[in-house]
Amino acid sequence: MGQSRKIVFYLILTKFCRLSARQYESFVSEKILKSNWFKVLCRDKNVKVSYLSKNFKHSNKGSLYCSISDGKISFFNKAHIIIFDNINTKENCRFKLINVNIKNKTTFKLVNLLCKLQVKFLKTLHFSDLIFFDRNEIVKLFGESFNNSYIDMSLISRIAANTTIEIEGNKYLLSILLPKKTFLISLLIKDIFYSHEQKILTDEVIAKKLNCEHGFSLNRKNIHYIRKKYFIPSGRAFFETNECVLSRKSLSLKFVLSKENLKKIPNNTKAIYELCVDFELDYPATKSCTIYIGSSKNLRERLQAYLSGFAHTSKMRNFLESHLVYYRYLNTSNYLAYEKKFLECFGVISGSLPKLNHQKLANSSHKCNSESHWR
């Protein structure tokens, strides 16, 4: 009987861990907190309600589990950290409350453990600062950190894949704090490409360099698989991307974004343009001065709109008002195609879109603010 009860608890916990934050919040609210039987329990003092944390954010973020900023974890909905104690009720109602307790405690502990393990990444948001941990290691650390509390690799994977968190304003899946070894190797492959910009490297050469420089024993097929998985171009395509598409020679010199400079741009100029600053900003995979990439069929009119306070978003408007911003551009009638290509290449190199771009790219590996594995 005891063994079958454990199995039932495990199956329900697994089901809970598959729900999105919004679905789980709806379950707790509708099936428990708003139910008549729970109201009777509270009235008769047959249950005690407490919370795993006192840190809340007063805003509705929909599908987000929590927000992490400056090492502090804040929660958007109390359903994820509510705990029911001193339960005195019939079996089926008690069963629901206990399963909510187990789910909330397990997720809460896992999030806190991963934040502790990946503290350097949470400070820099550089993918190179992520540390690889085998799932077995996490199971062991979980038990050691929380008085032999139970978790297994299956639960870790389900929670990580279905829990969305906010880190310094950007949305990621919790799985970003549990990076796969192939993802970390993909970063090393990019580094090898960047350090040999003038050479076209084959997958076989990259495999040898990874073995010599980092101790990874991989063959050509392994490298090809990782490149395809994380949308890294082949050696020749990468070379052409750096030399042709992203070459700074293809854009003009940079000019201060001012009314005087904009008068020099002919009217109805079709162009792709880049906004930048005179200091480097942190991106997940590198540093860059670029803050925005866009295109327009009338460049002067578009840039004048920025000076007049008509930016695409309030975030962009506030940034332009508080910083000295420069612009560079390239005249082209095919400006929309160029914009798409420039954004894709920026995503490959930097690990995310420019700070003030809010589009979503087609390839999941470029979208650090979308719901993909490496969020």
C-alpha cells in the first residue's frame, strides 16, 4: 500500500511539472483556493497556509515563475510558493494539498540550487560563464543541500523544460542554468572560428583543435551535428559572413545622431542602419557597441523620428534620451533582406539580438528572450 501511494504521488508530481506557470496557477486557484471545501477548511482552521518566500513582484508576468536580479529571486504568483500545513480533512482533499506542497518545494529548491551553482552567469549573462553539471551531479547536490530531499533526473528535466524565469529583464527557460555539454562545445567552436577569421576551417580541423586545446575527443561528424543543432555556419559560410556581411567596411563611418548630421543624408535614402554607442555592452557571447539594427526606405526621416522622441519602444526612447548615440548605414534597395541577414549574423556572434531590438528571429539559438532550450 505504501509503495503504491508513492507511485501515485510521483505520477501527479510529474503531471504538475509538465504544466506551464499559467496552467499551474489556474489549477491552484480554481481547484483549491476558490473551492468550497478549502474555504470550509480555512474557516474551521483545519489547514494553515504559509509561503516559501516573502519576495514578490507586484506585476502580472503571465507564464513566468520568478524573476532573478542581483542574485535575488522574486515571485510573480503565490501559487508557486504556497504551502499547506496542519491539514485535517478527508483523504482526497488532503492528497491535493500534499501534492501541491511537494511540487512547490521541489521546484523552489531546484531553482535556488541552480542559481547558487550558476551565480557567475547570473551576474554577467555571458554564456561562457555557464558551468556544465551532469544531471546525476544535480541529484546528488540536491540531496546534500536539502536534507536528503528527493529528486531524480526525470523531474529535473521536466521542471527545467517547463519553468520560465526572468533574468535581468530577459525571459529564459530554467534549462539555461542546466546547459547541455553540446551547447558549451558550440561556444568553443565559435571561439575557434573567431580566432581564425582569416582561415576557412573544416570540421576535422575544429575537432583536432577542441581535442588539443580543451580535451574534448570529438570527430568530424560530432562537430557537424553540433554546428547544425546550434545554427553555426560551416567554415566557409562563417568566413564569408565575417568578411562580407558583417564587415565594418560595408557600413559608413559612424556619425553622432544629431539634426546637423541628418541634413547630410539625401531624402528617400533606402538603407540598413546601425545605432551604436562609444562603450561596449555585455551580450551573452561577446561584447559590442551596437544597440540597434534596423532598415528604412527613408533613412533621414526614420532617424529624425528618433530625435523627436518617436522610437519603436519606450525602452529605446529612454535610452536615446539618456545616451550619446551614433549611427552608421549602408545604402541598398534590398534593405529588408539586409536587415534580416545582419540580425541573424549578430545573433550568431553575440548570442542575442541588439539591446534595443525586440523582434524574434526564426532560429531558436538566436532568441535569448524566447521559449527555447537555451533560455
